Amino acid sequence: NRSGNMIDNDYPLGFRVRLHQKDLQIALNAARELGQALPMAAYVEQMETELMARGYGDEDISAMARCLRD
């Protein structure tokens, strides 16, 4: 439901990148404790870290399109 926003490079507030990353880190830590690798989740976490470093942590998670666009 966010594809139009991603195409338009418009990211109205929804679920924030920084909150998603917090939850994703919890999942990645649990996977590590279980000896499981989640390569795609780790890749998403890296993109979210980049977005936050660029000041987009409070934007909607659809701002992930910025990483793909860049």
C-alpha cells in the first residue's frame, strides 16, 4: 500500500524506520542466539542504519526506497 509513495519519493509518517530497526535488531539477536542466519534481514538492518545516519530515522519505513533509488 506504500508503493505509490515510494514511486513519488514521498514518505508520510507511518511506522518509523528507527522503530522498525529496533524491532529488527531484536529478531536478529534472537536468531544469533539460536545459531540461525537471516541474511536478508541483516541486509535490511544495514539499509536502515544508513537511512538513520542520513537523518531519515523518523520517516516511514517506505523510505527504504531511498536506499534502492540511490
